[in-house]
Amino acid sequence: MYTFDSRVRYSEVGVDGNLTIEALIDYFQDCSTFHSEDIGIGVDYLKEFHLVWMLSSWQICVNRYPRLCERIVIGTAPYEFRGFIGCRNFEMKTAEGEVLAYANSIWSLMDIQKMAPAKPSEKMLRGYVLEEKYPMEYAPRKIAVPEGGRALETFTVKQHHLDTNNHVNNGQYVRMAMDCIPKDFHISQLRVEYKSQAKLHDVICPVVAKSADGGQYTVSLNNEEGKPYSIVEMTGGAA
């Protein structure tokens, strides 16, 4: 497993002094980026061949959120290639080895010049050494949107929402969904299904549904026609 060490920064914690779920996602995304860059198949390599890895889904499980200044180790490992699909696991531990969080992710390799799926090159297949699948309970990639959701105020995609592909960054969708639920809701599992790419000035129309027992919120971040850019499911309870 590829790993890097870090320490929880003040800019990454919430009012409770713990790492936020948004910052945890940033750590996992940064880890996969560092991994790709260090083996020579990062952003510049992909750009040369008009390729981009697009995230299809997240499943993130949290045992405990690390506290401010706690030393952590973030790791990632690819475990499967299927055509243009790539799958990789993530893990966050304390310096002493306590597992804080772990995740599954599914990615699609796309040729942005042809706007079509692309198979990984031989260099990618050699560089991404496959490892054993992480021992966790795997949820389906697709997320069912409950009926009877409540439409919230719409908003427009701003420049700070975008990444290097000029689309809304994966983590930003989670930040948008977090704004739709109570601030004291403690997330123990996060699932995200990415359906299409929102761009600058697109209008986001959030619809939020709450489970009967209050233990789950599902937020569908839709376009103006009601089709989702992303669906975010958050399981947990009041902090």
C-alpha cells in the first residue's frame, strides 16, 4: 500500500476539534494523486494522452475522526482493473496503527478528446500494482434516492468549486450536501455516486430526504431538469 504521513491541521478540523469528513476525503484524493505522480503516471502524463480518471463512486467508513495535531498515516492501493474501470481502496490510521477510516472507490478512465472510455495503457498497468481487496463490507455503487425529498434553495457553481479538469471537484459535492443537513449530524458512513459533471455557472438544485429513523440523509444534487450531478448518502446520527 502506498502511504504518506501527515498531521491534522487547524484548517482541517470542525468546531469539535476533529478532522471533518470533507478534509478526510481531501486526504484520500491527495493520496491517490501522490501515488500516481510518484510512479510517473500523474496529471501531466494523463494530459499528454488526453486522459482523465473520473470518480464514479465513494464508500467511506469512519471509525473515529482524528483530533487536531494528531499524527496520521494515509494509504491507498488499487485492487482491480475491468476495461476502463479502476478500483482502489484507502485507509487512514494513527501513527500507532489504529484504523480511523477506510474506503472503496471506483474510477473510469476517459479520453476527453474523443469523449469516450479508454483502457489503461501498459505503463499504467505496470505502475499500478494490484493488491488484495480491503476487508470491508462493500455497498453497491448505485444509490437509491428516496421518494418525497424536500427541495432546497438553488445555487450556482463558482470558480472555487472547480478542479484542474474545470469540473466541480469530487469533494465539493460532499461539501454542498453537508450544507443540506443538520450541523450536528455525525457521519459514520458516506456514499457518493457521481452521475455527470457540473461546470462553472451551472445551477445546482438540491433535494434532501431523511430516513424515518433519522439515521440517514440522502441529498440529490440535481441540474435544472431534475437529473442528478451527484447523489450523496450520509449514515450516522446526532453527535
